[in-house]
Amino acid sequence: MSDETPCAALHRGIPPLPADDDPDYWGKIREQFPMPPDEAYCNTGTIGASPLRVLHAVVDYMVQSMAEVAHVDWHGGGMSLLSGYGTYTDLRSKLGKLINADHTLVALTQNATMGMNLLSNGLDLPKGAGVVTTDIEHPGGRCGWELLAKRRGTTLNRAEIRFPVESPEQVVQAFEDAIGPETRVMSFPHISSEQGMILPVKQLCTLARENSILSIIDGAQATGHIPIDVEEIGCDAYYSSPHKWLMAPAGNGFLYVKETLIDDVWTTLASSQWDNHEDNGYRLGQRGTGNPALLMGFEAALDLHFEIGPERVQRRIKELGDRLRRGLSRMDGTEIVTPVHPEMCAGLTTFKVDGVEDRELQDELWRRGRIQPRALRGGRGVRYSTHIYNSEDEIDRTLQIIEELI
């Protein structure tokens, strides 16, 4: 175990990225993170481990802005001491590049829950209008619709996803069974939070469009994890939390709304630009005073993602996830909850082990191997995340410990 403190790791500087053909490429990438080398963090699905350059961007900005605080004259001179009011065009343009959208259609938020609530509160849905979600929603993707139903009299129906799921068609069929003539919104995750299932979002958006239904996607588990192209997907809105797989600081989020819809979304958090329809992303992104250092970290995370290469990151995440699932599938006494269909899985894997309680399994992985996944509540399994700071050796150690426990 390393004797270096986390603060010492932060102050030692940022290692350069390895050459693309470096045979130890991913080992060198691991050096971008302050975590001790003998510990395996496997809970990105809750919050990602931010790399050193993101941490530096946040801390350096906070220190420098306070050192120069007396130079700020509030007429354009000096550093920005607060966020929540600016256009942040460069940052929104980088986000637009990531998801294939114009920056004027992208609003900065605090997290996915905020983006979801901006939609549920901002859309003019009449009493009796139907909303269809799933029975596997994260509360951040569900509760805004529940509030709307109680307050405004909309109806809420849930597509029942029956596990095990063996094909995308099963999910599409569940929505076909759930929608009706009153349905005005279909709201669903790109990747389900607990099961790690990639939903067939393009097919679901097609189904919605064919029935004159708005399609809204919770991308909290997708950004930085799998490819996102909102034009190809064909969704009406997409919101996300980049503090997970993009490894940005917590307190950042974004909301995309399609050009043909965004003018009709009312501003929920109103400030000076609440009626600015020249830049709707700016209008919807005004949210009151925040910490600009978090935006510096967000941009640093995006820059690193592009520098390594989105395709390379996504491929690595899935390769490690596939390695884990292959190993689990070869063992007697294990159940993989996550669909193993190649189009429906990537870096999140939820599984159970016969005779071993989920919390016990989490604790044993830490005790025996310094490996930290997340045990879900209620006997729903252990959720294991694989990211670019994980390794083949960590996967193999995990599998060895599980074999010892069976």
C-alpha cells in the first residue's frame, strides 16, 4: 500500500498521457488518478473517480480566484467568482460535440435530476395527459413525473421490464404495451442505473415519434460510457450527470432539448435571461449562484475524454465489462442480472452469488482484494463498474475471490 497521502498525490503534478502505442497504455492512464495503486474502485455508477487534471482545475481556480478577489470590478475585470449566470459557450460547444448538438440547445444544470425536473415542470402538459416511464427508473428520472401527476392531474403508467432481458425487442414490446391514446411523453433511461442495461433508445424514440409522443432520455449512466448522438437517436430531450462516467466534479449536469421543442419548454428557475429564445440553452441554464471552479473541472474532464478519444474510452470500458461477465458466466452459483446481449451491456454489471449476501460479497471483495463495488439494497445484487482506471488484473482478482466464496 502506498504511503503517499491524497494531497501529496495532488501536489506532485500531472503525469503526461502515454503515447498511443505504449504497451502499458492503460497502466500509465491509471497514474492520472490519485487512488492508491493497490485499491480498485468499481463504483463509477454512483460517482466517478476524478483524475488529477480535473482536481487541479478545480482547486487551482478556487485558490487563484480568491487570491485575485480584490481585482474583480464586476464590469468584466478579473476572474469570475460565481457561476450560474453566464453563457459558457465554449463549454456548451464541447458538450455539443460530445452528443452531436448545437450549443444553443444545451443547458448547463447541476445534475440529471435537475434536468429532468426542468422538463417535467417546463412542459405544458394538460390534465389527463399520459406519461409512460419504466419500473426500473432511478428516483431522479421518476419523481418529477410523480409530482406532476399529483399536482397537475397527469397520468403515470410504467412499462414493466421483465428480467431476464434477452433482446432489445423485449423492451420495445413493454413500451408498446404501456402506451395509449392519452400518452404524451415516454421517459426512460439510456442505461438503467441498477441493472446496467442499455435500452434500445433509438427504437423507443421511433416508437414515440410514430405515435406523436415526446421521447425524453435519462443519460446519467451514459455520458462518457457509451456513444451518444442525439440526432441519430432521435430523442426530443436528453439529460445527464457527467460526474459519473465522464469523471467531472459532482455539481455538474446538462440538458439537451430538440430545436423543434425547446422554445416550448418554460423556464423553471427564472433569472435575467428567462425569456431569451435566441439562446435557449442559456435561458434554461441560468440557475443562480454556483461555484465556477466546478465548471473548470467539467471542461477539464471533457478535454481529457477527447484527448484519450471517446471511442478508445468506450471500448476499454466494455472490454473490461465483458471480461467480468465472461468469468461470471463460467461459474456455477452466479446470476448475472445485466443482459449479456452485446448491444445491451457495457461497463455496468449487476450480479448475485448463491449463498452470499450482497453486502457480505461487497465486504469480502474489499477485505480480500481491496476491491470496492456497490451492494444494492433489498437483495438486488452487487453492481460492479469498470472504467479506464480499472484493469484486467482487478477483474481477475474479483473472479478469484468470488470462486473462493462459492
